[in-house]
Amino acid sequence: MSHSQQDEQQKLEEYLEAKAKEEQENQQQQEGESLSEYEACVLRGECSGKGVDC
């Protein structure tokens, strides 16, 4: 493998790692938002006793 191919491979790996990390952060953020929406719904009493999944 030539030097330029190694550089390309390293750039690709760094890109993929950054993208995976970004997706993971986005997923955690979405989970946090949906959890807080659910909690707000429960606090308003819209879920309890109705069997409704917010």
C-alpha cells in the first residue's frame, strides 16, 4: 500500500468515526427529548389512568 493510500484510509476511518459519533449524539439527544416529552405528558396527567402511550 502506498503512502497516499494509507492517508486516504486514515481519512476515511476518521470520517466514519466522526459520523458514527455524531449519529450517536443525535440519537441520545432524540431519546432525551422523547423522554422529556413523555415525562411532561405524565406530569400533566394525560397518560395515567387512560392507558394512553404518549
